[in-house]
Amino acid sequence: FAVSPVSRTLRRMGLPGEVRQKDGRPFVTDNGNLILDAAVPVLPDPAGLERELLAVPGVLGTGLFLNMADVVI
């Protein structure tokens, strides 16, 4: 139910997103949520963007995965 307002907010932030699709239909997570995929440019302040995104009602996670690993292979 939050897809439309979250999409509008992301567009206003310069991060237009689209609902992730699978087999031509919206992909629904195990928890019954939809995922909005947005192309993100180089981030000068990833932590700031994550805080801003998490403050949007309806956003449950960001996919930025900050401070989760010291090394990625």
C-alpha cells in the first residue's frame, strides 16, 4: 500500500524507482512486500542517504548494506 507514496518521494529525491518484476508480475518478498529498484549515482554520503531513505514512511530497508562487512570479495 506504500508503493505509490514511496515512489513519489524517491522521485522527488532524484531516485526514480520501479517495482521489481518477476515473470512479468511484481515480485513479492517472503514478508509480502514489494521492492523498488532505483539507479543510484555515486554517493558522496551513503550513510546520509540511508538515513534519509529509512525516514520515508513505508521504506523497510535500503539495500545499501552499510557497515555490514569489512571486505567484499
